[in-house]
Amino acid sequence: MESDQLPSENDVIVLGTGMTESIVAAALSRIGLRVLHLDRNDNYGGDWGAFNFTALQQWITTVKEQTESSGTQSKEEIDLSSHLLQDESLILLPIQSSTICNVEETIHIPGAVESKCDGVNIGVDSDDSHRPLDDSSEAVIDAISSADGNIQNKVVDERGEPGMVERQCPVKEDGKQGSEETETVTKTSGAGVTLDFAGVKKQWRKFSIDLMPKILYNRGSLVELLISSDVSKYCEFRCITRVLTMLKDKLEVVPCSRADVFASHDVSVIEKRLLMKFLTFAIEYEKHPDQYKGFEEKPFVEFLKSKHLTETIQHYVQHAIAMVTETANTLQGLEATQKFLVSLGRYGNTAFLWPLYGSGELLQCFCRMCAVFGGVYCLRRSAKAVIFNSNKEVCAVVDTGGQRLNTKWLIMDASYASKEFLPQVANFGFLSRCILITDRSIKPHKEQQVS
């Protein structure tokens, strides 16, 4: 791959195949620009990727190796002066992503013994119970039903980017350290089926683990973009059949449609009337400004209380319908509620669609469109440096294969950017992410549900 010659003259070079970069690349290619799209990884998506179980384990190893190395380069390590023309200058780029700052993998197997391996404790639960996790929009919980295993992966990620899990050492049934091929820790499910971690690995093709799971509003801007650009023909979707929320330490099904509201046994008759009255107002709230006059900049929670809604209905509206935080004002809350309501019924009972193979499939669809219109793609290849002309404008990059690639514009994911290109922010925030792989539905139902 390093010896492959890429087009030396380009209109646009894009670094990274994340969602934003892929959409932009497809749009530019479609209007006739020469697009070269590079990615340092051997898979599309970067931090937006979706993996089967084996690919996930391989990426775990890669991320661990990258975390241990510095991921930087210096002028002493690499000499690129031969690529510079008169009055040109360059800035070195990071060769690895640094968005992941901490990873942890925990395997919960009832009845197993606690083991230690390479100084890392592997804890086990004594029962199948799990404490409820944060249901805010800042946390992402991906629950995947599988017939094999019960594994909990916890990921802490920097700058709001999706994370990756780090594999701990394998454990044998007797609690001793073992090789990856021979590890086996067994448990018996309620149905009497013996499950173990080795069994999970054998079913690797049945997994599609999304690092940045996203659901789409049926009438949201991304769905409209997929339709108008004809990219939707490259991907498949499933309707979300129910919306769950954590209410009083218990998972409850949120009534979404009018039929759901009146069929629900979790709310009283009075609450049903209050909810329907509020939702009827919210779908056309712009026509009734008198009903929220004086609350425009006040918290949405205060507005809900002024409508004499019960605590249960307030929770449904704020956390499961509008899905806004405590700091959202009334106009933001009403806009989010309306967005939910207008999306109901377009494709299914709820307001959401789910990409069948994860969010990573969506960006690959845009990459396909870019390629159809002449875009050139190369994985496992990135840029070492950006070259500027005498006017301090980007004119070229030097790729990891040692080739100078001229370009008029350069677009890159933030993880590819040098510190000189990033805004001067005192402190980056941190986002905790969790991927759960369970051996059963988190809310069992007699029919198969997509929650």
C-alpha cells in the first residue's frame, strides 16, 4: 500500500472517514470536484465505526498499542524538506488519534471466581442485577441482545468522541491465565443453556457493535438528506418499535402515539388526558404563544410544572419525548417535543429509525456515492504534514507513503489536526460511554422489540 501512487493533483483532500467528512466528500464529488479521501485506519468510520466481535477485538489491540505510544513526530524523526518548493513551509500532523484517554472491559459471570491477570482485577457479579445507567443525552448505551454471554464494556473518551474497549487478559474456567484460544468461563442462563466467553467469540459474525450508536428522527434532516441524495438506496433501516425510560428505578415503556397513550397501564386516566392535551398543544405550539408567554427563556421543567402535569408525565415529556436536559429553556423543549411528534407514524409506531448495520454503515453509503462520482479512497494512509505556500494557504500534503499530494482545499477530522489548527480551549470535556452486551433483552416482551 505504501508504494501505491495516489493522484498528485486534487481539488480536495479529506482526512478521516467519519460521518461529517464522508457527507462533505460525497457532496463535493457529486458537483464534479476531484476528491481524494484518506483514512489512517484499515476500516471506514474511524471513531464512528461498527464492528463484528472479532474486528472489535482486533481494534482493541490496535488502540492499546496506540495509547502506549506517543503518536507524535518531530522534525528530527522525519525530514520532509525535499517536498517543499520555494517559500513554502509545513506543519507536522499527528500520526495517531488521541481521542481515547481511558478504556476498560469488565466481564460479569455469576458464580465465577475473582481472578487477577497482569495486575488487572477481573471482577464478577454474584447475581444478574445491574444498577441503572445514566439516561441523559451525554451517555450512550448500546444494548445488544445475543444468545451468548454477558459482557459489560465501559469506555471513557476525550473530547466527546466515541471510544473503544481495551481487552484484558483471558481467563480459564479454573481462574488461571490462559491463551485467547483456550479461555472459557461458563455460566448457565435461566433457560438452561450453557454460555461462556468462548461461545461468544464463536458467534462473532452475529454481532454489529456500534461505537457511536445514533437513532434517526423519521422526519429529521439526516433522513431527508438520505432521501434527497438517493444515498438511502445503499443502506437498510429498522423501525424503533418502543422507547424506554428509567422511571423510579424501573424501565418503563413510553407511550408515543395516541393509541399507546390510551392503551398504557402505567399512567392513570387523568394523566392520559393531561398528556394528550399537552402533546396536542406542543405539535403546533407556534400558533399558541399565549400559552408559554413569559416562559420563553425559563427552564422547560418550570413550564411543564406550570401545566400541572404529574411527575410521571413531566418525566416522559422531558427525558423520553423532548430528550432535553435540565438547562434547556422552554422554547428549546417545545421545539424538541414538536420534532418528536411530527416524526411519529411516518415509518412506524415511534419517531425513530435505526440503521440496520449501525451508524458506521451510513457513512460508508456516502463514501460509495463519492466513489461513484469519481472520488478516490485509500485506507491505511494519511498525511504526515501540511504544506503552505507563501500566502500561508494550504497547497499540498505529504502522505505517509512519502508522496506530495497537491490540493486546493484540505478537510480533516479533528483527530488528524495539529494543535496549531485547533481552537485554544483551556480544558477538553470528557464523555463516558458504555457498550453493554447482554444475554437477554433489558425489557423482555413476548414479541421481538427494537428499543
